[in-house]
Amino acid sequence: MTEKNKQPYEFNIGLCLQFGTPFRDAMVLGRELGARFGWVDLDFALSEVGKGGLDAIGELSEEHGIELFLLGNDVFSRLYLSEIDLERPLSHPGLARDMNRLIDAIRAASYLGIDAVLAHSFLWPGNWSTWPMRWLTRGGVIAEIDWQKLVKIFAIVLEHAEQYDVDLVIGNLPWNYAASTVNFRSLAERLNSKRVKFMWGPADNLTIGEFDAATAGFQHIRPYLHSLHLKDLRIRPIDADKINRQNKSIDYCPLGEGNVDYPTILRNLHDTESEAILAVYTHFEVENGTPQDAMRIQFEKLRALIAGIDGH
């Protein structure tokens, strides 16, 4: 195809189907807003569809024209890596439980024809008490023994992912080890698997002091980029305003109204013709409104940001 006849780039727009709304209603809203993709946690979806099980999840997806591109199960995000034994990681009951739940998600994804599952990368020791260190180092300095634990645990996951032909997407929650694009890239290189992908949350990069996530950060994770967790927030340095992070005193807001540099991020995606999916989430609340109202605002804001990109 010649450059003249080349089709214009289109962003792949989707949403998280868990935002304080019943699963079916979230599907209906997604269709109303023009989303083509959605992601959801397996246990939540199963609890919503009842006896219909996996087949009912697939039927809802087909009925509403929303392709499920990712299946999660909220695993590893609440476990302290420091409590896990390097030689016998699955002797930790919490890890054994989450591993089983993740394997369930892998099998379900394979059954439903979903390409990938989501996992997280464990809590730092002390969680909130170590946040200043992570802020000052732009994500935290990971000790060699912790690298070894991460590699060993995710290698187990990758064995199952390979068996079922499913990719492993690692998220970057701000209280986890892979919160920064740099730490994720280091983990991905150590795992050395084509199945390792990244769900990028640029807002979460800001909460750990990675202020160049939209530029240098994008280059770090570009080869692994699977999707983006879209939300926005206003944040300032800890010492400047004495934010109490234990109470999460961070102002979430509609897309484009916070500190995340979405124009640059969207421009980079556009210019590289990225196939990453924009998974819209909310986090902020609408006064006297509903979670559905917040999601409608997010889609309106996202489309306005996209309209500001040359070529749209």
C-alpha cells in the first residue's frame, strides 16, 4: 500500500469493565461509548454471570461487541515479596493461592480466546513507609535477592502461559516493584520471554517520581507495550505539600486535567502506530453522580485529547 493510500491510524479504545458497575451494565455502557475492547478480573466476571460460567462471559462479550483483550484476577499485588522464600516460593500460602488463581485465569483466557492475563509485581517491604525511598529513586532500587525471587516466580507463571499459548501482562501499580518503566524493563530483560508484556499506567509512574514517563519511559517499555491503564491525577513532591500517602491523599481527576502528559503519550502512540489498547478507568467521583457518569466523562475527555493530535 502506498503512503498516499495508507489508512489513517486509529487508537484502540477500550475500558476496564470493573468500576463499581454490574458487569452487564458495564458492557452496555462500553458499547454506548464506542469501546471495542474490555478487560476484567475472572472471579468478578464469574460472580456476575452466575451459573453460566465462562460461556456466559463469552456470550456477553459477543453480544455487546466488546472484545475481551485481558483477563486478570488481582494476583500478587497484595503480597510482600520479602516474606517469600527464594528456594521454596510456593510454600507461602498467599503466593500459592494467587498462583492457583492466576493459572485459573490463564486456562479461562485460553478457553475464551483471550490473548493475555494480568499479574502484578508484589509489595515493597513496609509499603507506605518505604515510599520516600521509592520517590527519591524514581521507583525504588531492587536488591539482587529480590530480582531472583521475581524471576523465579514469574518463570513459573510463564511455564503455564506457554502451555496455554497466553501472554503474561505485568501491571505497574505504584506500590509494587515494577512501578517504574525502568524496573519493568529490567524485569522483562531478566525473564527473556516473548510472552512478557506491559500494561502501562503513566499516572502511577508519577506517584513514584518518574516524571519523564511520557518520553523516556515510553521508550523503555515500547517493545513490551500491551495496553495502557488510563486515569489522571494531580500530584506534588512529598516535602512540598506533605501529602499523606498512607491515606492516598492524591487528587484523581478526569483525563487531561491532571499532571499526566497525555498529549505526548498519545502523540508517541500515534507516531509509532502502536497497537496498544487504551483501557479507560475512572478513580475520580462525580458529585451527585454515578460511576457510569465518571466513565462517560473519561471517554469525552479522551476523545478531545485524541482530536488534538495531528491527523485526527
